[in-house]
Amino acid sequence: MTDYENELISKLDEARPNNKSSSHKQYVRCLRLLSKKNKEPNFNNVDFAKDTDLVINLTDDLSNSTRRNYLTACANILRLEEKSEGIDEIIKYYEDKVKEYNDEYIKQNNTGKISDKQKEVFDIGMSGLLDMMYNMEKKISDPTTYLAYTIYSILLNHPLRNEVGTLEKITLKDFNKLKVGAHPTEEFKGKNWLVIPSNVYKKPLVIVSTNYKTDDKYGTKKVEIVNPLLRRKLLNYIRDTGNIKSGPLFMYKDKPLNEKTLTDILLYQSKKYTNEKVSVGTTMFAKITLSHDFNEINELMKKKAVERGHSSGIQSLTYIKQS
């Protein structure tokens, strides 16, 4: 990152201390990409973000769900400007557009149908994902293909978000040192861990996530790797990439993998290895696998709810219980 980008991030951190710094880095990245699309030689100012027509045109090739991320970034960056009626109007414009896209997203999801834009990818179904992974498995001599194959193997069993690419290996003994009673150390917080016990055949590997999209709401997540095939794949990957039980699980070009690079890798590798030549990120992978697992159950729940005369939500809350 340039000095200017770091300066923007520092100003955002200072202005909005309750926000994650990772969110502020994402805002700055979005503005840098917009500056590049605007063919500016250097990213050293954000004046172009004040031109709403220009920003809308620059993001015209993006889906509305992606475009809202750029407009959110513009709004937050412009809050650093000296307050004025003109700046307030621009910020409100971006906020209104983001709300419009959010409402559209919710409306689309409420239909229970995949959007037209995602249909081509979604229609490859579970068989298409398995074919893709079969094709990849034959090419894992390529380090990037091996990385993507391993991540898809995790996602096939556990529908994680992009934080899966940022896992840090740590032994169970060292991990326990990071948590002293109910008070985790600073090193524990803000990272995502793959915890490796001394005997992996008696205790499972565990993914512990503290830094992911919805961690403010759901806190620390723990996912036990109980599938023996996935356990073997992860142990093989650790062995084949240095056999070190500490540090980043996934490296790319000698640097720890980050969420943005993970997205780029998965989109490229999936397009290369799917028979249909489509790109499958973590979100679409989850939509396909979860739909495969739960569609029949959902339809049965809807049918029973109609027979009872209430919604599926009321049925889950009121009638489905455990002893």
C-alpha cells in the first residue's frame, strides 16, 4: 500500500474506531480500483468520488450486490471531507442507492429463486462441483490448483466464508496459551486458526474463526473437522507445503493468502476446471451445496406449514422442539 492509502486507513480508523480496520482497508481498496478504472495515473486523491454520475458509470459492469460495496466505500471515504451541504447530499445519494440495492437483494432472496445472473453457475449443481474437484485432483502438482482444491474440500464439508483462506496453523498446546480463562490474548483476537492437536486421530482438527464478516454479531466460531477424508487432505496439504504446524496455512507467491486474492484464485481455477467453464466463489459454492442438502427438507417444511395454517418461520419457532 502507498503512504496515501495508509493515511486514508488511519483517518478512517480514527474517525470510526468501532469499525473493523479490515473494513477500512476494503474501502480504500475500492477507491483505488475506481481510480484505476477512471484511468488516473496515481491514486492520490478521492475527488472523483464526489462525481456520482462518474462513479455509477465506473461500476456499471458490476452486479448491484458488488456495486453497493463500492458506493458504501465512497460514502465512508467522503465522511472524512470537511462537512458541507454538498458533501452531505453526495453521501446521502450513495446511502440511498445502497439501500435500494439492499432492498433488491432481500426481495430476490425472498423469492427462493436464484437470480438470472447467478443461474448459469448455480445450474451446474453438486455434480458440477464434484466434477470440478475431480478434474483439479488430477492437477494438484500445480501449487495454485492444490490450494484451490484444498479450500474447496473444506467448503464441501463446512460452508465457511472467505476467512477460510486466512487460517493460521497452531498446535492445540500453543492455542490454549492464547486463552487465559475467559480473557483471550490480543494475539487470539482478530485471527482465524486451524488448531492441530498432538494426536489428530484422537482429537479433531478445529477451525476457530474470530475475524469474519459477521463476527460482531456471532462472535467466535468453532468448527470441528470430523470427516476423516477432509482431515487426511488437510494433513497432506500441511505436509506437502512444508510440514510446519505454525504460520499461515495458505501461501500465494510467498505471501500469506488474503480474502481478495482467494476470490481471484477460486474464480480463475473454477473456470479452468469446471466442465461448464464457469467461475465459482465461496458464496456460490455454499448456495449450491446448501441447496443440495436442504431443498427437499425446506419444501417438506413449507408443505407442513401450509397444512397447519402458518408460516415456516412460526413452525420452526413454535412447533419444532428438542427434549
